[in-house]
Amino acid sequence: MSSELDPRYDSIKPMYDKGKIKSFLDIFKHVPKSTVAADMGKNRARFSSQLKHLKNFSLPDLWLIGQFCRLTEVEMLKLFAKELEIQEKEKKKRPSP
């Protein structure tokens, strides 16, 4: 984790409070995945892969992103649950092969 965090993290909590951040992946519309991965000390490609397969995402990683964004664990769980719900709906929309 780098000592100086990107100032864009500071915008996440106010946007969450105003309802502009509604799901977990909304965070990455404002703070690039590459920035978050670097701050977490993770390989960028591996982190991107984790974001595509959220059921394999770890809670400690979720809490760490929450710390960067000044969001509580409960707030992060709500965002994460909403993202899983969105992905589940998308999966149902896709035709089976």
C-alpha cells in the first residue's frame, strides 16, 4: 500500500452519501482499477480478474478498499451485495449456450 493515497478516494464517501455510488463497481468509475490495485499492492491484471469474478473476492480486500474510500464495512457490504444482485440479473438476461 502506498503512503499517499490518490485524492480521488476522498470523493467516494460524499458521492455514496448522496446516492451517486450505488454498487461496488461504481467506485471504479471515479478511482481507476489500476490505482486501487497499486495501492493494495496487487497485480493489476489479477485485480481486474477478481473484479470480474466477485464471488471470489476476499473480505479483507473489500475492507481495505473501504478504508481507502472512508466507507464502513457495512457500507461496503451493501455496495458489494448490490453489485452481486446486478451481476445475477445480467446473468439471467443472457441466453444459455
